[in-house]
Amino acid sequence: MKRLIAVMAMATLLGACGKASGPKTGASGDKSQLSGAGATFPAPLYTAWASGYETADGARVNYQAIGSGGGIKQIKDATVDFGGTDKPLEAAELAASGLEQFPTVLGGVVPVVNAPGIGPGQVRLDGPLLADVFLGKVKKWNDARIAALNPGVSLPNLPITVVHRSDGSGTSFLFTTYLAGVSGEWKAQVGASDSVQWPTGLGGKGNDGVAAFVRQTSGSIGYVEYAYAKQNKLAHLLLKNRSGAFVAPDADGFAAAAAGADWAKAPGFYLLLLDQPGAKSWPITGATFILTRQDAAPEKVAAVHKFFGWAYDQGDADAARLDYVPLPASVKALVRASWAAPSQ
């Protein structure tokens, strides 16, 4: 018995020494398990991918949808193996933080409403008018400016309640960056960021929180990733795009917005797809991204790459089913090449 206790004590000591001297591995030391956190935008898809990957490979992937701001913070703090963000980081910030970044899929941010008599696609707005709604300048659904864009539509005499994100959000980054591009007043007063001082409205946490507030609040308008709009059966608006067409959000519109994207000339894959030309282009389109640490244990980085490589190969059907747009094969090839390149 004494010999057994001595052997167990030595094994415990050696294990502790190995952990102390080893490289960072993020939150999960188990090589067969990965931990990630961040953007709620792609969370339904990452959940589907994780389930398929566990079945195919036996490895578990745990992703917590806490918002892009939280994902960026956690990967910078090395408390997760990968972070998810809809707000891409520019090359200088990636270098300063020792991070790599790559896109996974494309999607769209969608204005959604809950107002009597307004069904999906029944109301049109342009960018400047949408900005004025979120500035609190347009206060009722039957405002003359809304009515002018929607002749023949019966608009309710109901106050507009704005719903926005309360957390640091890549969805908010895309939405506010779009508004800043189409409205000088929005740009000057509010700006473009993942977290802003909203002029009016209610705050909900995550895409699911905004969707819940809109669903529960008569007269409300908010913005969510398209998959959340469909899952919650929320009525979307038509938006006037750069080419002058009023378009509905769908996979074809997201793909059209991304058609001219030149990822090969985007350092760190930093690329925005807002207000792109094209008759079908949805004006608030964006990619969602993964961040990993360059100083993490090589086997952990390899495991993250393996998971998303599997998703590139096997996950397009899930992406399409959940209303995301898979990356083109040429972009996936660029990402794989970046994984193979030595860290700078």
C-alpha cells in the first residue's frame, strides 16, 4: 500500500510539473475538447457543426454565444481556444495581440419589426430613413416619410419602439457601420462600433435577446442576424440597396453582396461587405470570423484548424439549411494556406 501511495504521489507531481511547464492551451487542456466563445451571429451554425464533428471525429467543441466583444476579450485573455467575432480585427490589432483571424461563413443583418398589419417584406425603408428611426427622429409607423416610401400600405398609428443590443456585438458593428455610411448625422452623433451610446430604445443581450424583445413588443423595430429572424418568425423590412433596388434578405442577396470581394488582398482577412453594388445585393451583409492565439499550444491550434477545416468540407449543407452562405472554395483555399504559413 505504501508503495502504491508513493507511485501515485510521484505521478501527481509529474503531472503538475508538466502542466506548469507546458505552453498555453486555452480553457480546455484536453486535446479532444475545444472551447470557444463569442459572436451570437453564427451560434446556431457552430452548434450544428459541433454536433456533426463529434459524431464524425469524436472530439467535442463547446461554443458559448456571449457576443463578439466577449469573444475578442476571452481569446485575448487566453481563456478559450478560439474566439468568434462578426467585427473583424484589423491587421495591426491582430499583430499587437498575437492573433490569427479567418472567416467561416457569410450572413446578413436584418431589420425586423412587430407592428399590426405589417408582414414580412411589406414595408420599405432606405438607409437614411432607417438611421433616423434608430436616432429616434421618426417616432410613429405612419410617419409621412415612411408612408411616402410605401404607397397603398396601411401603416398603424403606433409609436415606434427601437430595440438594440445591450452587449458588445459584431452584429451592432455591422449595423452601425452601415448606418454611419448612409447617414452623416448617425456618423457624427453615434458612430460605428460594436458598442455605442444608443439615442433611444430597449437593449437586449445577444441576437436572441433582441429577437425576444421585438417579438414581445408591439410597435418595435430591431436588428438581428437573418437566421434569428427566420427562427423567430419575425417580419423583415425591405431595404433600398446601393443600386436603388428594394431587396429582401436571403442567401442570394448575401452571396451577391460578396461576389466582388477580393479576399486575397485583405490583410488578416479584414473585409467588410456593406452597401455593395449589385441589383440583388443585401446592403448589410458580413462574414463572421474566428480568432486564435499564435502562442497557443501547437496541437490546440491544429485542433481548431482541423475542426473548421472539417466544417469547410462537410458543413456547407448545415450552413445553407440555417440560412448562411458558405465561403467560396477559393476563399477556403486562401484560409487553409494561411494556416500552413509560419507565424509572423
